[in-house]
Amino acid sequence: MSELRIAHVTVDCSGDAAALAGFYAQLLRREVDPGASQYFATIGRASGAVPVLMFIRVPDRTPGKNSVHLDLHTDDIAGDVGRAVALGAKPLGDYDEYGAVWTTLADPEGNLFDIGRGGN
């Protein structure tokens, strides 16, 4: 059985991801990781901090969608997605972006979270 690990706390942004990351970096007295852009930025990845704060620009803030959610990483996406579904989660979609692969699910109360693996 694989272990699920909190990998990221992800913040969906309607504006500039790097700018919002800059706000949190200053607030937390940390640095925005190299490679930040208006579309994608992280804090803590380069320093090895856990969890990494990840900021992703989204084209449209979906009503009812969490703007902050857990990213859980595993070596067995299918197995852990299956286990989450058996516990009452609902799978919402599979994705492959930014060097990462994940499945977005809703918990029994509708809160979103991701199970995946990936580079960022």
C-alpha cells in the first residue's frame, strides 16, 4: 500500500500567479522559486520546504470550486484514487499539465482535492 503525502497547497489565481506568490513569499519571508510566471509559480520547491505553495492562473474561477485545495502525491495514482472513491470521494477529472499528472476528486462534502504524481 502506498503512502499519500501532502505535496502542495494550491491556490487558483484569476490574475498574475507570480505576483500572488510574491505576496505570500514576502509574508512568509521566503523566496518565490525560479521560473515563476504569470501563469504558474511556487514557493518552497527549490528550498525543499513541505508543503510547497503552488499558484496557478485559471481562466475562469469556477463557482463553487475551492480556490485552495490539497494536492496529495503517491506512487500509485489509480490505487489511491480507487481507495478515495471507496471512502466516498467522487472523481471529477484527470489532468496532465505543468509536468504533473493528477486526478481531481471531491470529498464527501464536495471539497476538491487532487491525487497525483509529478514534477512541480
